[in-house]
Amino acid sequence: MCYNEPVDKGSRIQTSSSGVNDMRYSKIIFVSQDDTYRGPIAATILKRIIGNKEIKIESRGMVVLFPEPANAKGIEVAKRHGLNLARHTARQLSNVDFGVDTLVLAMTERSKQKIYDKFVNVVNVYSIKEFIGSTGDVDIPYGRSIEEYEDNFVFMETLVKEVIKKIESL
């Protein structure tokens, strides 16, 4: 499974005729280092918010050596917010993930640059903060407390909402 279905769909953002439902991207991929927390969290949040089955929302990792499950603390924090990461399995980013109708959002500038260095025919790749008009990287709370994962989740949710605003303005 490339994205994770929410436990409870919750409320959705209403979009206008020029909104997310009609955007030019048919797929959005969030890229993190190992596809066990940041990317899957962002993908799951976006899926819950837009609830659009016509747009594929996925996550990938820069370095995935084997199909690893989501981070345990990430699973717990997602569950607190009515999301399910328990069935997520890390997947490696590959050349087939790029296309003119695919938006690829990396969690760091370094990952974005590695994507450009490693893959051919790369288009529509940005760091997530660059895409929304900001700078910097999305920190990973690996090895930290569950409270710091919670804070990171709230931050990721804010970023994803900004991504939606940006896409709707295109």
C-alpha cells in the first residue's frame, strides 16, 4: 500500500472548482530519508484532508534497504489523530516515480539535491518548504520523546495545509 487510509476520515477542506480536486498533479509523493516517518505522515495527513481518490498520494525513501514498517512512535502519534500508519511499508524512490503530472516534495534541501543528482528526467521536485515559499528542512524527531513526535506531527499538518494552499493557487 502506497498511502495509508485514515482510521476516521474526519472533516475535509472544501475546494472550489479551481482547487485541489482540479489541480494539474495526478500524484504527489513525499520523500524522506527512509520512508518510515516524515513522508508517510505527510502523505497520510494530505490524504485525510483532501480525501480525493483521483489523486495518488504516496511516500518514498531516499535509502530503503528493506521494506521496513513505519516508526513506532509515528504510528502512535498518527493513531492519536485518527490516522493509521500501522500498515505502512517503506518504499524506495525510483525513476518511475517522476512525471510531468507528479509533484515530488522532499523533506530536506539535501534530499532534493540528491534526487536531481541521482535520477534522470526529474521534474516538479522541490523541498516541501521551498514549495510553500519558505526555507529550511523538516526536522526528524527520531530517538526523541513521544511529545516531540507529537509536536512534529502538528508542524507537518501545518506544512501540508500550506502545500494545499500553494497547489490551489497554481
